[in-house]
Amino acid sequence: MTSEVNNYNQTYKMNKDLITLNEVQNDGKTIHLYFNTEIGLYVAYGFSAFFASHIVDVITAFSEDMQMPVALMRKQDVSELRLSCIKHEHDYHVYYKLELKNEIPLDDYSRWATSTKWEK
């Protein structure tokens, strides 16, 4: 089982194309979370980071590597986030796909995303 978890972790941690595709295809009510074993935190990018930031306290920044906003959260934040969802899927707690009960308007996304570039 440990090797399966490591395989999933490598898939989600290293697969920038998958992360980008998930955010490009985000339907406005889905949060994709990836567990980063190096820092022991869950990571959300793009729209997922924006949605998560409206529900739980997150640390936000701009990922130069991914060229989109990023949000970091602890395991207990993910548990709280799951309470705001009607459905969730996960792979060994390394990747979560959460469907929100209510859609979060994207009106402020551009302003919010720009602000993450200046947070240091």
C-alpha cells in the first residue's frame, strides 16, 4: 500500500499538465487538492485555490512554476472544507476532488489572483 501512495503522490505532485488541465476545466464548483509530502500540506491551484480561500483560512501565493495562484492548507482545513461539499473523491488522501454545495462567483478572481503575485 505504501508504494501505491507514493505512486499517487508522484503522479499528482509532479504532473503539472494534469493540474493545469483540472483548473482549465474547472466547472466553477470544484476544488482539486494535492498533498505535498515535502511540506506536509495540501495544495490547491488556480480556481481551486480561489474557492478554498472563500471557505477556510489558507496561505496564498503565486506559483512561478505553475504560473497561477496557489493556496496551502493543513489536513484539518481539508476536513473543514469537506463539510462545505456535497461530494468528494480521493486517492489515498493524496488527491481530493471536492464538489461544492454552492457555486462561488468568479467576479473577484482576477483581482484576487493579481493580489497573490504581490504577497510575500
